[in-house]
Amino acid sequence: MEILLPQKAAFIIDTLQQAGHEAYAVGGCIRDSILGRQPEDWDITTSAKPDEVKRLFPKTIDTGIQHGTVTVLVEREGFEVTTYRVDGKYEDFRHPKEVTFTPDLIEDLKRRDFTMNAMAYNRKDGLVDAFGGVSDLNAGIVRCVGCAKQRFQEDALRMMRAVRFAAQLGFSIDGETKAAVKELSGTLVHISAERIQAELTKLLVSAHPEQMRTLYELGITGVMLPEFDRMMRAAQDNPHHCYTVGGHTIAALMHTPNDKILRLAVLLHDVAKPACRSRGEDGRDHFHGHPQLGGKMAGQILRRLKYDNDTISKVCRLVQWHDDNPPLLEKSVRRAVVRAGQEAYPAIFAVKRADILAQSAYKRLEKLEYLKGYEALYQRILEKRQCLTLKELAVNGSDLIAMGLKPGPKMGQVLKELLEVVLEEPGQNQKDILLSKAAEILSF
């Protein structure tokens, strides 16, 4: 099997070989090349010790020198070059206590997580596949190298990585690997929120976000997202629904565009339903107030998982307002945009569509027709350039100061009242009209 190495990676490998060392491209770049995908980066493994690597290349960075990794810079592009190694005992489910260098490539490959990531290649020796990586790629299987329990005891995050790879590649997870995850999922408590967040995001934006169900079934969400477990167990005895809250959420994710903000919003849009569930006089389940509480809960969850503030703000806004359904009138839609904030549009339409498509067939066509009208009105408002914010008002604070009003809370109140006037009737957004309105407001 021939793999096309990038020129710079090939240069590093050739340089190491010409100096008498072994060197191979290794790991994910080989996996992706075999699958016909474009590798994100090219990692290199070598028998050369870090100091020997540094002597061969003029520009290097000691990125992980204690673990044998040196970044070699070729025309400002970095390539991680790591010495063959055998890891010592893992004491924190993340880092080996010590690392021992080895001259044996197979020993190095043996410590890697999955067979698909334990292959190496150079042009001289071709593909080195000691653990059946190609066979598992062809069969669409995620399988640990050697003993699955040992691999997960070395780094507990590998359990999430197994599900994430299955989601990205559309693969299934080997039975022994699954059993080991079920047994050891509790050890994820030792993994940092940042690392868990990165894996969750990659899974969510993959081609198969429905693998959230696998995270649940294997006990992973019970550790890193217990709210999802409650959603999976929460029934929805209501004609609008045909799944549990969690089942509906998974179905909605499959109807959501491949975007981090949208998929996080859909993942959490009904997070508060278990807490808001009540039995009505009609004998059906109701979830009054779940969008508002959900917005607060989403913020707590995303902060716990160390998402950035911009992501948290956008997701919480979509969760809080996903169930807002204004009458199909321009003025009502204008007010809905102001309530949720322009930042929520047009993303909110994608969330609402996914929500509808994951419900029962009951009134689905009516709901979709309503959403179509809602979106059309929003587009019409944009096309007409109607005022939706204080910034778009034809008057501002300076104009009010010129009228004799001093800066302060009263000024803010006047501007808000003027915005209400314009939301009701966009044609009123003219300076002379609004100054006259301001004078009327101030006269009371």
C-alpha cells in the first residue's frame, strides 16, 4: 500500500533515515490517508533520541521533550517528531509516571489507543500494520490495541475518543472495547473538563451526533453530563412527542446543521424538561417554563465544561428562546427578535426546525408551515431594513441631550419607549417624528 507523504514530512523522514535512524509517519495521518481523508497534521515517530533529532534540524521546539517529542519546523510549518517509547505505569489516568525510550517500533505502536491509530509508514518499508488496523478500518470497527481495559486505565479520555471516532467515521465499537468502557467509565472523573469538552464537541459536529446515545449507554454521560441521563429517562406523555426527552434530543441533533453552536443548543434545548415536568388536568405531561430554566441550566453546564463565554452566550440565548412562537405579524416578529436579540437570528430557525422534525407527526405540517411563515417575515423585515435595536433608531442620546435631557436612567427609558414606537410602526423611525415623541414623553 502506497501513501502519498507531504514533501516536508518526507524530508524529515528522509533526513532521519540518512543519518542512520528509523523514521515513519504515524497515527492519525496514516489512518486518514487510508480512508481517503485529508490528514490535519503529520506526526513522525523515530528511533532517534530527542537530542539527535535536534542536531539534525536547525529549527526545533522542545514541545514535549520529557516524553520524547520535539517539534521540527520546516519553512515555519511544525511537525511533531517523537522517539519510540514505552510508557511506564499510569497513576492519574492520563500521564505515564515515566517514559522509557526503545529502539523497537512495534513496542512504540503497542502503547497506542486504537488499531486504526497504530500504523506507521515510510517510503522505504511501506506500511507497518502489526495490530490489524487496515482490517478494522475495512470492517468499520473501533478496537483497542491489545487489552482494552489497560488502554483505558492509561488514559480514561480514550473511552470518549472511541465513541467520537465511531461518530466521525460511522464505525461501530468492538465488543471488548465497549465492555471495558462500561466497566471503567467512572474513571472519567479524573479527566479535565477541557479535554472532555473537546471530545464532546468533535462528536456533536460529526456526521453521527446520534452517538450521544452510545455515550449514555456506556455510562459516559453519567459522569460528564448527568443532565443528559435524566433527559434519556424522562417520558413525554403528550401527543406532540413520540420519544423520551433524550430520545427526542438525539433525533433533533440528526436534523441539525453541522455547526457547534447549533448542535450544542439542540443538545441542551430541552435540558430543563425533567425538572419542569407536570401532569395536567388533561392527563398529559406539560413542561411549562422549560426554555427559561433551560437557558440557565445550559449556562451552568457549559461553564462546567469550560466552554468560552461567546459560545455560552449564543447557546443559552437559543435554548431560552427556542419555543417562542410569535403571531405571524411583522410587528410581532420584530418584538420576538428584540426579545431574543438579533444574535439569535437566523440560527433560531434551524433549532426550531430540528425540534419540530424530532417530534411526533401530530400537527407537524402545520408547525413547519408556521416556521416557514415566521422565517419569511423575518427576511422581509431585514429587506425593509426596519429598526430592531436602539442603535438603529433615527435619534440617539446626543439628540436627547440637545433637547435638554441629562444622561442617566431617564434617557435610557425614553430611548426604549421610542424603540417601542418604531417596533409598532417602522415608518415612525424618522428624526423629527421621534424628537416630537420624545418631547411628549418628557412632558408627562
